[in-house]
Amino acid sequence: MWRHIEYKGFEIHVYPFPKHSPSFPGISYWYTGYVCRPSTEAHVGGQQVFFSQPLAAFVNEEAALEVGYEEGKSIVDRTHPRPLDDHVT
């Protein structure tokens, strides 16, 4: 299920997924997400910045969610390698 927080005038949406892999016994999690302005139509291209960590393995859903929020915050703060474009701001 998608969850989101508000941060500095943006919304950070994160979806933690269970991951099943022979390399990681049991269930671990990864996440995908995006950053956008409130009330943005997220399905319209160019109005959001997507991010994900499909190769990471987090111990539970909450850990994946927290790291996803931190990655979203770094996009908003422009410290992420893929910062917000001017048209999203």
C-alpha cells in the first residue's frame, strides 16, 4: 500500500514491497516511490521524480519505508544524485 508524508511543501510517496530471493532467506523488503507537489496528477509525466531501491534488502516493511522517506527527502533537499527538476518545484 502506498504511504506518504509531507516534507517542505512536497509529498513523498513510498511503497514497500516484499522481496523473495534465494540470496536472502525469508522475506525482505525493497521500495519504490516518488516526490511531487500536493494535488499533482502523479500519473502525468514530468510532475514527479521517481526513485527506488530494488536491489536493497530491508529487514521489514517499516525499515524500507523509513529509508524510502529519507531518499525522498534527499531529492527535495537537492542532495540526491537525481534532484528535483525546476518544473516540479
